[in-house]
Amino acid sequence: MDKPQPELAKLPDYNRRPLRVTWAAILAGLYAGPLLLVSAITCYQLLGGAAGTFGGGNHDRFELKGVLGFILLTAAAAGCLLFGAVQAAAGHDYRWILWPLRVFLLIGVVGQSVDLIGGGLTAGHLGGFAILAAAALPVVLLSTAPAKSYLTATRP
């Protein structure tokens, strides 16, 4: 006779990561790559002093501070996105993903609006809209109810 199967031990109730959080973490990790690339290219141009770029003799110290600030800002945003993606993948707090993207969206929407007011809708604006839509996707995914309940349950 078959032995009766013991009742399965009840597994502890855990909060499964929603697919939205997983996709947002993947996208955030992918978005960090171009930010690091822009930071590295800008740093290379600054150090190389190539003709037509910054670092030449006719430029002042304020330009240097602005470029260094841009390099640090893009590298810090990439670091935040990568850290947030790792945190979300590990089942922890994913809010590190949201802040760099929200700042980027705020600046980008204002910039696109000014461009539209100044020059009307042209084909060149479509790239900017696509970039803003790509940045908005993880923010929208992480703003849904299942993602928010996951965040609430993963807080220490």
C-alpha cells in the first residue's frame, strides 16, 4: 500500500516580487549603461582637450566646473540606478531607481516643452519623446498598486 503523504509543511508567507518590479529593475540596469558611457566620453573629451570641445585654452574655470559636475551627476545617477536594480533584484527597497528617473523626467519634460513652444513639433523632437517615454516606463511600473504593496512589505 502506498504510504500516506505527510501534509506539506506550510511555507512561510512571503511577498513574491511582482513582474513589474523585475522589469523595472532590468530597465534601470540597462539605462545605467548609456549614462556611464556619456560620463566616460565626456571625461575623455575633457582630459583629451580635443579641438572644438572643452578643455582648451580659451575656456574659463566655470566651464570646467560645469563639465565636472555633469560627469559626476551622470555617474551618480548611473550608480543609483544600478544600486536600485540590485536592491530590487534582491527583494529589497527599489526606491533608488525612482529618484534619478524622476529628476531626469522633470528636466526632460521642461526641456521638451520649451523646444515645442519655441520651434513647434519637428521630427527631431520624436527622439526626445522616445527617451522620455523610456525613462517614464520604470516609474510607471513601480507606481502601480502591486509594486507599492511589495515595497511596503519589503521595508525593514
